Amino acid sequence: MGISQASFDKPDDQRDFPNGHADFVHVGDKTVARSTMKPGWKWSNDVKPIVKTDSCQMLHTGVCISGHLRVEHTDGSTADLKEGDAYVVEPGHDAWVVGDAPFTSIDWAPLAADFAKPAK
């Protein structure tokens, strides 16, 4: 067993994308992401051109640290994620920052390290 820890003050990886960025730390065999999206960020405008999928195909499991994000799933369901909200967002969605404050979240889904990773 034991204890593993890592600090976002010294991320193992960083990824910039238009209107935002993500920092990644490896904790044991897991990857945890801290993402910050600025006002005006929208997945379909800022990340879609990088990953080249019609909608975000990542499973997101995390917690909102600050800000407000609207998520719209391809099935038509929507959710507003705000500070203190824990969430699971299934693949097949778009999302955008609402308001004038950045949205910051911590995500530990199985493929968190793949967020905004360029398509091959």
C-alpha cells in the first residue's frame, strides 16, 4: 500500500489550448488533471480542432473548484457545474464557460491524461 502524492505546483505535464490550460500530476499509477478555462472558452471552438472529434469523447469525473461550466450532452441533457459540485460527465458532450470568471476543475477519470491531447 503506502501513500503517493504529487503537487500541482510542480506538474508532470502541462497542456495549453486556446482560452485555457491543463496541468497533470501522476499519483501512483493514476493521473489527475487540473484544468482552467477562461471566459469565452468552449470545447467545440478551443479543443475540438486539437482532438478532431465531433464532441468530447472523454469521461470526466471530478470536482469544480471555481467558476461555472455549462455542459450539453449529445442526448440533449444539460448541466451547470459550479464551485463545490462533484460530477461525472459521460463521453459525447460540448461545454463552455458561463460568466466572467474562469472555470477550474480537478479531474481524475481514467483517461484524464488524454484531455486536449492532439489527435495522431
